[in-house]
Amino acid sequence: MSDGRPSQDRQTVPRGSDAEAARSRRDDGPRSAGAAGAAGAGAAGPIPEQHLCTVRPAMFRAHPFRFMALAVLFMLGVALAIAASLPGGSGLPGWLRWPGMLLGAGAIIAWLWWWTVSTLWVRLEISTKRTIRWSGIVHRHSTEVMHDHVRSVDIRQGFIQRLFRTGTIGIDSAGQEGIEIIVDDIPDPYEIKKIIDRYRRL
């Protein structure tokens, strides 16, 4: 017989169901947050490669005596050409102006050739993922080494190079025999090595 009061079974079943549902929501909460975080990280993707610096061989710092010799030859050629062109005031025959002009022009041509071959011909580009050596102006050639594959960075300096902070840098990779990238007359080679070491596996 029923006395008009609800049975206890009818009261406990809904309460138990509510507790299980709440517990399920609490358990699923961290999983949903973690899945959303992983999806956000996947959508962001890998860090893009960034260019760090471009370095070209130095001229005066690497070869100061050669630079000064070309400057002296140029000034001698110009002085001789001017002195020989003066009307009777210098005591030099007029035909000496031609050797003076040739001497000055030869110094300029030698300087331009040296500047083109040593500075414009070669450059070293460093990014967050790789180092690339470019050579050539019309026909270009490139050699690159990934920073993850760098085995050693070698630096060679003579006495004059140490004074003027230049040197030869060589980059050796794990996938090749010998030094793969070599660039002469690089300014501040140890600073370049620090940049490469910052992004390679040590």
C-alpha cells in the first residue's frame, strides 16, 4: 500500500545520476582544455626561419699594407701627371704625364678588381637555421650548412689578422668530409662563431 509519500528509490536514483554526470564533466574538463591547447599549438606551426646577418670579407682590415700600397701608387701617379702638365714650372718633361696617368689609372683598376673579387664576389648569410656561402656575381654558386648538422667552426688568424680582428672561418658539417664552407678575411670571426653556436646543437 502506498501512504502518499514518495519512495526512497525514486529519490536516490536521480541524485546518483547527477553526481555521476558532475564527476564526468569534471573529468572531461582538463582533457578538453588539453586538446584545445594541442590544437592551438599545431595551428601555430614551427617557428619561421629568420635572417640574422650578412657578412662580406674585409678589405683594409684584412690587407692593410696592400691597401696602402695602392693608395700610394695612385697618389704618385696623380702627382706625376699634374707636375708634368705644368707649363715649365716643375722641370719635368711633358711626356711624363702619360706614365703618371697610367699609374693612377692602374691603381684604380687594381683596387676595383680587388674590391669586386674579395668583397662583392663572396658573402656569408646566417639565419636561425642555416649558414649559406654565396659566390659569384653573374653566375652564382651557393653552399649551405644546417645549424643542426654543424660539427665544428674553425677559425684561423695570423698576427696581422689578430690585430685587425679578421680571419678565415670554416664550417664543418656532420654529413660531409672536411670543411664544407670556407670564407677568408671575415671581420670579427669569433662573433660569427658565437652567432652560429647559439643556434646549433652543442
